[in-house]
Amino acid sequence: MTTNKQRLIVQKYGGTSVGSPERIREVAKRVARYRNRGDSIVVVLSAMSGETNKLVALINELNPHGSSREKDVVLSTGEQVTIGLLSLALEALDCPAKSYTGTQARLMTDSAFCKARISKIDGSKIQADINAGKVVVVAGFQGVDSEGNITTLGRGGSDTTAVALAVALGADECQIYTDVDGVYTTDPRMVPEAKHIPKLALEEMLEMASQGSKVLQIRAVEFAHKYNMPIRVLSSFDDGDDGKSTLVTREEDIMEEVLVRGVAFNKDEAQLTITGVPDQPGVAFKILGDISSANIEIDMIVQNIATAHNGTDGTTDFTFTVHRNDYDQAMKILNNTGEKLGAKNVSGDDKIAKVSIIGGGMRSHAGVATDMFKALADENINIHMISTSEIKVSVVVDEKYLELAVRSLHEAFDLDKA
Ligand code: ADP
Ligand code: ASP
Ligand code: MG
């Protein structure tokens, strides 16, 4: 495809796409091909596959409870290797390239180490390199805070670097190259019958990502949604540039509205319950505020309504879910809060999982939730918690039923049919 107008494209390559010298050479060839036909290219890279996990393991071996600032110093190193290697590979193809770490790229974040949020990008240096005809190669997943500390953006954060850079530079498209050729009706690794989705609304992708489809990091989709940046998901393993892909774009640009677009799941969750707390104004704020102050994100929340069991003594119960990594810390905090409030009991379960169905068509159709509960009941799967939004229904189930739940929902909503 050639266009008259010079396009600016941000291409992000994930860990498996740069997992070996051969793969990096393939990426270099693709980047050079795009550049040579006149596009301006900014590349964002992840660390080589498995590298960040290795760094996490090293940290855990030495001091898992150590300071998050130092963890980020370690975690950010994987991406520095790949940006240098790709730039060298591009040079070898006579394609001028220049690498930037997050700090060098002036990708500013807050100071929430290990899960920092991007606040500002000064793209002027990068823009000057683009204008000079260079391919700019930026380390994903990392930034710098106002004190000059290295920060990282949370696992999968290179997607967010790519979209944020695309927005800051006013790119025409943000391409996310990975090991699948697009977004599927559910994770094709779990359900081989999953179907490819050629076009998807940003709103739907937002729900899919937030419910656990890790093909795109949630914050990347939030950015794209806020600034209306189209994302294209493609495979770096396809030869040529005419393979399948998924375009994630504004809802107006999607022709057909589908009742259920896909099934997402998340096994990284844990559930905490506090019972017998005073049923008074401010109690939810006290319980959940203590957790949020520790920078722990709360996902689902259920407060029991007054029943014969708990209503008559003026108390109530709360259950909520957090990321499994935050379970121990959240439990400690909740035990403290429980003591202060004179709660009856504090308990938890980290062997749970969340399964969600997502689709824009739910807005105008009732009964989808009922069909979902029936499909799960038919498989004898017990539901612990339910939460709904305009375009999604999520349930918490025992982790051991996760795969069965995903498969039966995928089938019940005919997602395995073309
Ligand atoms: P990268 O290292 O390129 O960032 P990820 O592993 O983060 O790649 O994301 C790609 C993976 O996302 C796929 O290999 C697939 O297993 C998983 N995935 C989960 N849900 C979906 C979905 N609905 N469609 C496509 N891939 C999905
Ligand atoms: N290397 C980081 C990770 O493994 C960031 C990324 O790949 O997006 O989470
Ligand atoms: Mg990823």
C-alpha cells in the first residue's frame, strides 16, 4: 500500500516478537520496509520474552518486600537491551536509527513505582529525529518521575507507551505487533475455536482488557479511547504486510453491533470479605479507603443489604476483589480496619477467577445475563459475585472452574460459529 501523504506510524513489538536475534532481525526488516516506502516510524519495544519474568525472580530472591524504586531500576533494564539491539540491526540494513530509554525520551510519569501513570511526553527530540529521517526506537514500559527516578508502568506496559507516544506525536495509527494476528472472541490459547475479530469498538476493547484479555494493556486502551487513537493489532510472525489484523476504533466506525463480542477472564484476582461491620454512613469509605490509600486497586465490590442474618443487629458485610499480588497486603490492612471497626470476621480466598462476557449490543438487549447464568448453572458452576455494566456481565467463580466456564460461555453465545 502506498499513499501520497507521509504517514507517522508507531509500531510496538512485544516480547516474543523480539525474543531472539533472528526475531529482532525480522522486526528490523519490517521497520525498514515501512520506512523505505515513505512512512515515518517510531518503534516501541518490550524486553525479550521471559526477560522481565527473570528480573522479577531475581528481585524476589533477594528482597521481595524491598523498595519499589529499586525494583523499577531492575525491571526497566530488559527494554534497554532490545532498543539497542534493534537500532544496531537497523543500522546493519542501512536504516538510520536512534534508541531512547524512557528517561531519554522524557516520558514523564507520577512516582507510583511499578505501576506508574504517564503524565506528559515531551516529543520534541523524537520529532527532530523523525524529521531528520531516522527511525526512533523507544523503550516501552518505563518512564521517569519529576525527581529523575526511573519508573515502570505495570506488566504489559509497553502497549501504553506506544499509544501514549502515538497520541503525543499525532501519529496516524498505533500498530501493536504480537504473537496473534488480532483480537479473538476469547484467548485462542485457551479456546482454539475462538474466532478472529476484524474490527472492534474501543469501548468493547476497554471492557475486554479490563476484564483480563491481556492482548492489550488496559491503560493503553484507555489512552486510545480518550484521545481517539486507532489501534491495530497484528502478528509480527506474518510475512509481508497483508496478513489479518484487528482494528480497534471508534464505535461509529463499526458497522454491525454484536450482542456478545467476546469472553474475557482473569485468574489474577483474590477476594476479601469483612463481616459484621456497623451499617452506618462512612463505613464503606473507611474500609475501601484504607485499601486505596495503599495504592491497591479494588475491582468488584459487593455490600450485603440488610437481611435477617445481618440486618437486625445493625451490621453489614462487604466483599471485594483485588489483584492477587496485592492479596497479602490487602488482607493485613483489612484485618487492621476490622479491629478498629469491631468487625465480626475477616476472611479471603485467592483461588478465584473472574469470567466476563462483553458486547456493545447488550445496551439494547435484556436477558443476556440470564443466559449467562443458565449456561453456568448447566455446568454446575457456582457464582460468588456478579457485576454488570452497560456492555458487560462479570462473575467470580472458583478458579478450578475457570476453563469450563469460558468454554461453555463461548459456546452458549455461539462465538465459535463464523
Ligand atoms: P506481547 O508480548 O506481544 O505483548 P501478550 O502475551 O502480552 O503479547 O499478548 C498476546 C497474548 O494475549 C496472546 O498470545 C493471547 O494468548 C492473549 N490473549 C488473551 N485474550 C486474547 C484475545 N481475546 N484475543 C487475542 N489474544 C488474546
Ligand atoms: N516487559 C514488560 C513485561 O513483560 C512490559 C511489556 O512487555 O509490555 O511486562
Ligand atoms: Mg503484552
